[in-house]
Amino acid sequence: MSPFVSRINQIDAAQLDTEIYKVLRDKTKEITKYCTPGKIDKWQAEVDAVLKFLIWKFSLQRGSSTFGQRLLNLHYVNITQRKAILYLILSVVPQYLKDKLAHENLSERGAFARALKSLIDWMTNVINLLELVNLLLFLHRGVKPRVIELLLGLSSQSITTHRPRIIGYSYMARELLWHGLMELFTIGIPMINFHYLRHVVMRLWRRPKPSTGLLPVMNAATKCAYCFEDPILPSHAGCEHLFCYYCLQAHFTAMNVFQCPSCNAELHAGDMKRYTIASASWSDDEESDDSFEKVDDG
């Protein structure tokens, strides 16, 4: 057996232990998600403690390594039954007390419960500080990445002979390729004028007609010639059809000339106007005057 264990393997083993616990915790939440809300939440601290006990029972109690260490061919070289029990107590009890007191109404439990909660919070802050200091020491020495290993004097050792760590870059290359494509699409797609391409395709089998010059007339049944909804801020540009202001303006932002989807009339950006009742009434009066003059001439 090789006494050397790389830092990355030790960190990965600790991370795998955490991820295995999180997976089991998520699965238990999925099992109980159909129960009455809040009924299981008050027992979450006990459920977490049981999960940690089961993980310990089938790993350190039956062997000399955690599940994360087994996946990386590591084990504790100097672990005993006494140290294994202390490992369980140190990894379960402090977190259990913290989670349990966090969900309790301490105002009804008296001063002792509040003092206990303050003590647990203080111990948690001390442990977090020790974790940070120990991490810095681990990066320098390369042994005991966790405080619990430092307190119990546990040392990791490789089960197999030392072989160079093989790192595959296929996943990284795939991620870089995917992010590169996403950046290309993000930058390139907004630069494509879809309105122009659509009208170019439409012109292959639809010939544009000259503008009729007739003003549109709006009533309760009038719909936008583009989105077929009630026109919002109705506008027109030379044919008898109405558009929403934003539908028409979006087309003229993309191109200066396009065809009306309903009558194929060629519309120009310079002819765009807002529809008003006064202009429509004036158009109707002008037509009636023209017809009246024709009758008089007759």
C-alpha cells in the first residue's frame, strides 16, 4: 500500500461523502412530499440524524473507510471502534442540536433553552473557524482535510499502489464547445433580419401591388392585419388595412418597404400614420362630396 495520498483525492472523498448524504436526504423528502405540509418538517432533524447513523453503520462501523473514500480507494489507516463511535457523535450530535433548537419556540422553554441555543451557535461558529484554519493547514501539509479527522488523529492512506491521477478533459471540451455555441447564437441571432427574410421568401410567389391610397375605416370587427388582434394604437401606411402601432413600426424598423399581409400592397415607411376618427370622417366626407359633384355634373 502506498502511504501517499494526493490532496485532491482527500478533498474529493470528503465532497463525495457530503453529496451521498444530500442525495439520500433529497430522496427522503421526495417520499414524504405528499404528506401533510409541516407534519414531517418538525422531525427533519431526527431524519437527518438517522440518515447519518445509517451511513456510518454501513461504512465506518463495518470497515475502515467512508463511502467517499471507498470510491477513491482510500481508507483510515489508524481507525479503531472507539474512534469510529466518536466520529459518529461528533458528526451527528452538534448538527442535530442546532437543527432541533432552530425550529423550537424557545420563549416557552425558559432561560436554559435559550442559553443552550446560544452555546450551540457559539460552538458552530468556532467549528467553522476551525474548518477554515484546518483547510489552510491541509493545503500546506496535505493531511487531514477535515477537523473531525484532526481531532481524532485519523490519517488517510491509499489502498492501491500509487498511480498518476488521470484527468479527462472531454467534459471540459464539451462544455467549452456548448458555451461557445451559445455565445455565437446570442450574438448572431439578433443580427439576423427575420422580417426581411420573411418578405423576401413571400415575394417569390406574391407580387406586390401598388398602394390604393384609401384610408382604412375602423369598427368593432377590425383586426390588425399582422397579429389579427384588436389594434393597439391603430396605424396605417397607405392601404385600407389597420395595424397595431408596434407591429407596423417593427416592420419599418427592419425595412423601409414591405408588403401588406392582407392585400399585398406595397407599404412605405414614409406613409406611416396614426389612425384617427377625424381623418376617417374627413375621408368619408370627401368621398360624399365627390359623388355629389358627379351627380350635379350629370
